[in-house]
Amino acid sequence: MNWIDVIKESIPDHSKDIKLNLDAVINRSPLSAEDTAAVALVSALASGNGALAFEIETKSALAEFEAEKTAAKTAASLMAMNNMWYPYVEMTGDPDLKGLPAGLRMNAYATHGGVSKKKFEMYALAASIIGKCHFCVKNHYDVLKKEGMTVQELQHVGKIAAVINAVGKIAPENY
């Protein structure tokens, strides 16, 4: 049984739409199999669902793509920090704070986590959607459009993030 079927089996009947959406966003993705799985992985990590992340990391097409796995984890960790920092700065409304450099180490961003800039930005976008950081979502979305992603592909990144986040809320964490 593949990871999608395992996860679908754990979704209760009252969330049938999530089950059907999971199948659709993963199995009919316009993204490559490894990018679809990496976006799902970063979404599970950003949602705080370690068991789901483990299933995706070990049993999806991503299992054979070490660089994408590492980059997805790197994006999830950096965006966990940034998706808190930038909204905090905005919420204060303090122009003095906004004018200061963040001063937070983000060296892994310079190397794109070991994959192309486009892939890393895609993974960072998914994490930022889950993290609900308007500034980060807008920034990553705009960069990805400049990198050549279509609106339909960007829509799909959002759909994967939304569905994986929902799975993490309604399915048990022991697959």
C-alpha cells in the first residue's frame, strides 16, 4: 500500500472531501513527482505533523531524492522562524523595528538548500502558506512567477499545502 492509501485509510468518513482532495492533489499534480512529494513533506512539517512527514519522506517518490528531502526540511525550518518573525514586525507597527535588520541566521537560503532556487522557493512558499505569513507568501509567490512557474502550478502548491494541513488536523498521527 502506498503512502497516500495509508493516509486516506486514516481519514474519518466525516472528512471524505479531504480524502478525495488528497488523492487529487498528489496523484494528479502538474508538478514533478518529487516536487509534489517535497511540497507535501514541507507542508506536513510546517503543520507540525511528524508522523505524516515521516510517511511522505520514506514512502513517496521523494524517498529517492535526497537533495529535495533535505531542501524541504531546510525550507520548513527557515520558514518556521521567518513566518513568525516577519508578522511580528508587521504587527508591532513600529517603523523603528521594521527598519532594523532581522539579524537571524539564514545562510542555507543562499544555497537554496542544495536544490535549484525555483524548487527551494516552492518549498518555502508551501511552508509560508501553512505559516500564514502574508509577507513571505507574497515574496515567494512573486519570485516563483519570475522563475517561470504558471499560476496553475502555484495554485497547486497552495492546494497541496491546504490539503496536507487539513489531513494533519483530522487524521490520527499513527499511520
